[in-house]
Amino acid sequence: MTAAAVEASLRAVATPFVAGTASEGHGRGSDGTSDGREGGGVELRWGPFFASLDRRGDDEYVEALELIYEGYLLHYRTGRLGIVSADDPQTALLAGDVFYARGLDLIAIRGDVASVALLARLMSACSCLRSLAAPFSDDDAVWAYAVAALAALRAGRPAERAGAFFDELDAMLAEGAPAAVPRRAAAAAAALGLPDPAPLAAAFAAPDRPADPR
């Protein structure tokens, strides 16, 4: 699936919210014209990373990850589509739920229970990190690990092995804000035994993307 096709999927899910916010003036300038965000290209993040690890050309997983990530951004940071005003958190929450559900559904209809469970743990971990006001670099590291673990599941690694880092993270979160999450996540991803470690190194070395918290 091309980047343009994934972006088209994201925008299709966003359509009801674009219509609603446009009628209320959200996402538009004071003169009612577009603020410029709707028409620009969307920078994909975790879908391409997954494709570099999985290498089986499964477009639905790429699409699903980008949908779920957009839901995460709408809940906790800033969405890439410019469909929700920063002063409208209720709509952002609702839109985020829709993106989450659509992405998970793409994987669930494949009967991939282990992957759905893994992604649910990712979302739960991010929610806990936000409640603790942890650095967003912690979220990014957990996302990188989860995508690597998803590729590991697809490569035949057992679910227990793929979920081991989340077991450790859950235990730390129960005690408060965890320490050294990026380092721990990188080490856990390396231990998954994926055939090409280069994409992992690049993902964990990447600086935090500009996505302003709400």
C-alpha cells in the first residue's frame, strides 16, 4: 500500500469529523478558509517501520498501525489531519476512539488475537504514561517496541515473548513513573530476535517527533 493510499484511508475515517468541525469553524481560519492542515501530506510513522521489519507486504497491518497511531495522537498529542481544534478535547477524544476502533478492526477481522491483545496493551501503557505525565519519548519508545513485537508475532515468536516487555512495564507503572523506558524498550526489542536489527536501531535513535501535547 502506498503512502497516498494510507493517507486516503486516514482521511476517509476523518470525514465525519471534518464535516462537523467545518460547520462549527474548527480547523479553519477566522475567515472560514482552511488553515492549511487538511490539504497537506500526512507523515506516516509506524506503518513504514513495521513494513521494514515484516517485509511481507501486508498492507492491512501498515494501514491499521497508522489508524491506531492517529487515534493516539488525537487523544494525547496533536492529530496529523487537522480535523479537531485544540480547544475541543471532547471531539478529539471521540475521533481518537473511532480511529482506534477502525485500526484494531482491520487486524481483528484477520483473526489475529495475539496482535490485537498486544496493541491493546500498547494503548493501555500509553494511557498510564500520560496519567503520570511521563516524557513523550517514553510513549515513542513503547510504540517502537510494540511495532517490533507485532513483527515478531508475525514471524512466529510466541505471544509470551512478545509481551514480556509489557509485563515488566506494567509492574513498573504500578509503582509510579517508570525509569529509563527508552533504554528498556530498545533492549527488549533487540531481544525479540528479528532478522534485521537496522530498522530497530534507527527507530530507537530517532528524536521525538514534534507533536504538541494538548
